[in-house]
Amino acid sequence: MEHATLGRTGREVSRLGFGGAPAGLKNYLDEYDPARRDQREEVVVAIRRAVEIGVTYFDTAPGYGDGVSESIFGEALSGCAEDVFVATKIGASADGARRSLEGSLERLRRDHVDLVQIHGSSYSVEQTDAMLAPGGIVETLEALREEGLTRAIGFTTEDTNDSVYRLIRSGRLDVMQVCYNMIYQHPYEPTRPFG
């Protein structure tokens, strides 16, 4: 398994990660219902097998099935605290950010996550202003990192607009997660509003 240092976290993670959206969302990629114990158990087995073969990066979010994905990851990764890198996400508003992360930690069965990211697709100028402002979500994430509830902070995006570059230039975030399609590797994607 190949590894690389993830952003400014200082941590080496597997280049291949395990994403959590299909674990928590009904029929996201195929016929699947996380409420069915037999199907849910298949995901637990897959996550544990990923750990066995050297996958160390696991990414989930409370938005993937209203916390269901995080609960599945928590069950599957229990006992792997030092061997894996666990990332989750929160919304772009500072309101409720602590409560959201605390809920994630409970579902993930951890006292901290390695990375918490602002969960977004495209950010407007106004959203970015609010995120970077005093009392905004970035300041809140910095405080949660200082407190030890997360070791690193970042954001996700499916865009390349100026807001993305403003977040990068701020120097306040450790990681940026971008959307990249291995199958459709063309620089222009007509189904996405951002190209």
C-alpha cells in the first residue's frame, strides 16, 4: 500500500482511502439499506478487511445517513485507534459545530478525530466571508483543534472558484479534499455547474 503525508497534518495515510457515503445512504451506489443488519454487517466486514490490507484513511460524515455511516465506521474501527486516520465533516456554520463534532465522536466511538472538515461543494463569496470571519466556522474549528477534539482541520469542495483559493490563502486549514473522478478524467464536466 502506498502512503503519503496528508496536507499539513504530518501524518502518513494510505493513498487509497475508504469513503463513508455508501455505508450510510440507502441505495447510494446500488441496492442497499443500512437498516438491514445483514447489509450493514457487509460494510463492517469490508472496513475491517480494508484495515487488514493496509488502508489507513477513513472518511465519513454525519450527513451520510443522519449519522449512520459514522456509527458503522465506529463499530468497524473500534480497537484500531492508533492504526487508522479517521476524518469526518461538519456544516459550514459555526452554530452547532461543537455539538455536531461531539455527536460524531460518540458515533465513531472516539475521544477525538484525526481530521474534521467543513462539508461543502461550492462556496459563495458570502459563505466564505462568514467562514473566515471572527466567530466563524474556521475560528470554531481552530478552537476544537486546540481543545484536542480534532488533530487537524480542513474543508471539502467540488469547485475551483476564488472562494477555494481564499480558504487556501488564509493558511488556517490543514487539508483540502477535492472531488476527482477516476473514470471521467476530462477537465470539463458538463453536469457540474463549476466545470
